[in-house]
Amino acid sequence: MNQIREYTSQDQQRFKQFYIATENKKKHARVLKDLYQSQGTKRTWQAGIVGIFGIHITQWFKTRYLPLPLILIELMLWTAGVGFFWYSWLSRDYKRHVQQSVERISTGLLAITKIEKSNSWVMENSKGELIGTIALKYENDEGKIECLTAKRKQDYRELVQNAFKFGRANKIQVISKWQGQDSKWSESCI
């Protein structure tokens, strides 16, 4: 049975471990998505392709011979090299982003508890493992859900329901943009 309780300073290290572990599970898919969408990757790959064909076309004018098997091998090696380089680059960038986010969010969760009519919570499973967090930040006469992280969609729901219950008990209108996009929630902490 899951338990939701208030976030405390003793939870910061556990939260950091939880957040990093959760984000690391998403790393491969997110880095591949960034790799696919990266203009730098596309330009580098295209420049190499043009270079490879340029060299062989120049040689073709001299020899009237185009070594297709060699060209295919060069293209495959170039593509693999570019993919490996950019994947490594984007992986380091992703790791740096996660480190910055975890510091900001763990500090934000604690800071929110000090704001009037605001609070932060953690969710633990029956083994006492941290499996989710959420905060409700009161500002401009509204309660805004922030710092929502969880392993499973049903945990998201329970955490959001807890924040709404807290809002109702404190006569706060809770503003929610819930669309099932966990990354949006994770990034919006203070």
C-alpha cells in the first residue's frame, strides 16, 4: 500500500536518487529522440556524405571507375561514427540536464513547504521506497501543481488527488494542466 506524507529535508537525498534513477530509465529513448531531431547531427552527416561522394566523383573523372562496395562501406562507417559521436555528446548533455534539474527540484520541494498555503509530499511504497513527489504552490490566490514525478501513471493520479484534497481543505482553487506529460511537471519546480 502506498503512503503519501509531507516532504522534509531528510527526503532530499532519497529524492535525488529516485529522480536520477527514474530519468536514467528514460535516457536512451530521449537521447535517441534528440539525436533524430538534432540539426547538428543532420548537417554533420550530410557534410560527410557530400565529402565521400565528392572524393569518389573526383576520382571517377580520372579513372572512370566508381568503387560502389567501397563507397557503401565508407557511408556505413561514416553514419555509425556520426551516430556514436552525437549519441555520446547528447548523453553527456542529458546527464548534465538531469543533475541540474534534480538539484533545482529537490531545493524547490523544500522551499515550497515554507510558503503559506503550500506544501510538498512524497509517496512511498510498502517497502518504504520513494516512488513519487508533488508540490502545491500557492501564489496569486491559486494553487499550482509542481514537481510531479512518479514511476507509474496511477501514482501520478494519487499524488494529484492528494494535492487537490489539500487545496480543498485550505479553500484554494487548484490550477491543473494535467495532460499526462510528466516531463512538463518535473521541470516546473521553482
